[in-house]
Amino acid sequence: MTVSPEAPLEERGTRIVDESPVVEVEHASKWYGDKVAVSDLSFTLGPGVTTLLGPNGAGKTTTLRMLAGLLRPSQGSVRVLGHPIFDNPPLYRHIGLVPEQDALYPFLTARQFVELAARLEHLPDPGAAAQRALGTVDLLDVQDRKLGGYSKGMRQRAKIAQALVHDPQVLILDEPLSGADPAQRLELMHVFTELSNQGKTVLISSHILYEAERMGTRVLVIVEGKLAAEGDYHAIRSLMDDRPRRVAIACTNAREIARLLIGLEGTCGLEITDQGLVVQTVTALDLYRAVPRAAQQAGAHLYSVEGLDEDLESVFRYLVGS
Amino acid sequence: MIPVIGLTLRALGRGRRLLVVGALLLVPGLLMLTFLGSGSNGDSGTFGLQLFDRLVLPVLLPLTALIFATSALGNEREDGSLPYLTLRPVSRIVLVWAKLIAATIVTAGLVVASLLLMYLVGLTGAWGGSTLSSALVASALGCFAYCALFLGLGLVAPRRGLIVGLVYVLTWEGTAALFSPALATFSIRRYAEGVLDSGLSADQVSQIRPVDLGGTASVVVLCVFVAVCTGFTTWWLRRLQLP
């Protein structure tokens, strides 16, 4: 389905439905001189929350900026609602962006900042729209304080409010939960899920797996500028769970503990180290349960048990390898 | 356009920049005061005209424009807040004109205030109405043209724009164009002077330069220059990528 970017979606009496992608990325690459930021990305997005996962420097921000029209792909195409997004201001009324950069106008209050966005969107009642958006992110109480005096979490919420103020069809958020406290994180994740339920297309970048799990089932995993995995979160998670993981055990009497653990189902390898031992296993949970028992039987002191492959980067590298 | 003008005026009107430029623009008034206090036998009207023609127009005015106009778009590009304006359904030419108008309002406001201060200090009896008004119009149009140039410079080179502009003002507008009529043809000050001349008598013109530069042609050239500069800045903004 191709739609005119000039006409608001409501006026066309239609709603973007699942079968036609709202965002289409076809073989998009972006490079700066010799440096390739993203390479040959192809995917589509429809209504719902999609999480763009990847370690720092993977190309998430470049991808989001191409989707928002801030970067022109060096190769390939990025289309939103059927139209190329770069240098297409009429289309921007259907997009909301929360950039990663912390820069705001420090001399404006949150209310002025969001009202400015509403005015630039030519909304009929900018004040009311700003109040709605500020209410959504729970900033009404502090809306008349200057942004320069806001905490990082409050600035994040102000950025989200300016992106929501014109009720866009597509919402692109670059690490929107950074700086927010746990309660605010939950609240914002709830907001994004609500927007998804309203038929909006929400793309959120994150490097935290837990956030992806809470916000939606669809994920795009990007590593070193390439799409490493795409699809249902749970399928990817189970793929991750099946891989061998290394667990470092700091203890005394490591040899005796190693003898007791070698027969444990799922154990693939053992290595004695200066601090204790490192166990390679495909059933990490069973190992975590067995270690204290083994230490007790061996009469050893147990100082720590720590997974060595739990960081996202190593998970992503495993996905690329697989 | 109005929200962007308002935003830019607030951004430009804060910080030490305004104080520093304001202090700089007190210089013509102080020099006028010094001239009067020295008991010189010279004509204060001619001194004021020379002060305006050789200090305000070629140096202070472009420096003021440089400081404010390079910041008008350049600061937002540099600190990453530009997407809050460019990712809106607002055409690029509207954004550029809004920024230009705001930068011109601040620059012209300060330069005109400096001129009026100089006038009130020692020129109320020496300058006629047409002299004052032509100086005001020349200031305003000069600010408009310099701001159009430096707005684009700030967008193209947000980090080095100020330095490049400073070198341009001091070496070209303030020096080369001052000594060579041929080089002056390619300077903005040449046409701002032309606007000034249109309000002066032949005697007054002869006190500051050999020939009357022609007011109408100067206004046309300045307007065309502004149109070309804003066209370029709009084109650049359209193709600008923000990594």
C-alpha cells in the first residue's frame, strides 16, 4: 500500500495494517569513508514494538537515523509509508524520534519544549497536545522547570514527550530508557506497549536483553553493522540458552570440586585456574545449583560463582557464529 | 516560522556572548565621547561619519553578525539538537529564513543601538535626519547580508566557522576591500556603503570616499546576495546528514 505523506492517516480513513510494512529497509548500507557503519540491512517493520538489539558500536544508532531520515543510505533504500524518508519533510509528521544525544534547549521548560514541537507540527491546539504528551511521560508536575535543571531521566522523558506530541504512526527511540529509574522504566515500557496496541509502529534500540523481553516479542539483532538475527524474541532467547557457557568458580580445593562436577549432565569441559576453576556447560542453571553442594562435600570455601558469557556482546557474537 | 524565530532569539540572547558583543559595540560611542572631550577643532559630524564608515560598517557590524549568525544553526548542528527542528514537517527554506531573521534581529538590534548611542553622545546637532536614517538602513541591510553569509558558514563548518569568518572579516572586509576599490566590488561592505551614500549629500560623501556608490544598485546587490546565500544554505540543509 502506498500512501501520500501529505495527508494525515486519519483523514484517509485508513490504518496501516499488518500485511503492508510501514517501514521497509532494502539492502541498506551506510559508510563514512572507509568505515562501514551498517552493511546490507534488509527488514520490514509493521505495527507493534520491535526492539533493535546490539552491543555498543554495532550500528544501531546509524540504522535508526537512516529510518528517521537523518542519514541517507550510501546504498539501498529506506522507505516509510511507501516513500523514501530522507529529505521528505511532509513525511516527518508521521514520525517521532527520540535521539540518543542528550542535547536539549536548556533555557526552555519542558512545557515550552513540547509546545514548540507541537507548533512545528502545526497542531491545532499545541498547548493541549503538549499537556497530553507530558502527562503520558509523567512530567506534568515539573513541566515549568527549565530543561537545563532536569536529571538525565527527566530529560529522556521530555524527549519522549516531544516525539509523542503529534501522535505519530512511527516512533523511533534510541536507548529511550537510559537514565530512567526502575519505576520509570516500567512506566515507559508500559507506554510503548500501549502505543503498540494502538497500531503504532514502535522501534526501540537497546543493549539490554531484559528490556526487549518486556517490551515486545519481535527483535532485530545487529552486530558489527550486520543483521545477525531477526524474529521472535523467545526463539532467539532459546537459541542463546542452548549454547555452552563458561562459569568461573572462585574456591579452595578446586581439584576436588572439579572431580565432583565433571559427572554433572551438560558439563562440556573444566579448567583449573589460579582462583579456582572454569566450567563449560550447556545447563548453567543446574551447575549453579550443584556448585554449593560440591563445595560442601569437598570441604572447600566457595568465594564466588560467576558467568563469563552473560554480557550481551558475547551473546551476540555467539548468534553471529551460529 | 515564528516558533523557530522565538527559539533562536532566546538561544542567541543568552550567555556571555551578548555581554561581550554589547561591550564591543560601546566603542564607537566612547570614541565619539573622547573626540568631543579632546577639544578638537574638527567637525564632529564628519568624525562620526568616518567612525561609522571605517569602524562600524567594515569591522564591528560583520563581527557581530559573525558571532550570532554562525551560532544560529551551527550550535544546534554541533550539539545534536538540530533534529528537533529538521524532523518536523517544516520546509528547509522556512527554517533557514527563520534563523536568518532571528540572527538579523539580534545583530541589527545591537548595531543600531550602538549607532544611536554614538548619535546621542555627539551627533544630534551634526547629522541631519537623512544621514541618520541612511546609516540606520545601511546597518540593517549590512546585518542582513552578513548574517545570510555567516548563517551558511555556521551550518557548513560549525566548528571552524567562527575562525574562518573572523579571518574573512579582518582580512577581506576590514583590510583588502578598504584599500582596493576593485577588491571592494566583491565585498559586502562596498554595498552597505552604497546604501549609506544614498542618504548623504555630495559633500558628505566626498569626505569619506572619492565616489558615490549608488544606493539603489547597492540595495539590489545586497538583496540578491541574501537570496543566493539563503538558497545555498537551504540546499545544504536539505542534503545535510546528521550521524
